[in-house]
Amino acid sequence: MEFANTIKETLQASTESANRGGGKGDGSKGAYWCHDCAERIRDVDVEGETPPDCPDCGVAMEFERSPSTTGCAC
């Protein structure tokens, strides 16, 4: 029975984390994406309010954020 309790505690701990998925608590709200090039730049890595241009093709990138409250962008 101890083995079952260990498994239960492990699974419970993995779903209770409010900061899963690499949110890192750094204030990130999402990322800028170039869907043609599959390029991604996190919003906290961009200076200013203007969307950056894709480093590969030069087209303005689109901001997207996850509606998830857990920080998971799945």
C-alpha cells in the first residue's frame, strides 16, 4: 500500500504546480511568432511595445499567448 501512496503523491505533486511549462515567473505573457519560419521570441526578450521582425524573413511577428492558467502553452 505504501507504493500506491507514493505513486499518488508523485502524481498529485506534478499537477499542483502553478508554474509548469517554463513560465519561470519572469512576467512573460506569451511570445512573438513567425509561423512561416517557425521562429519564436518570448515577449520578455523584446524591448519596447512594437512587435519585432522575424530574424529569418523580416516580416513582423505575431504576439500569441496561452489562455492556460497553469503556464502550460500546450
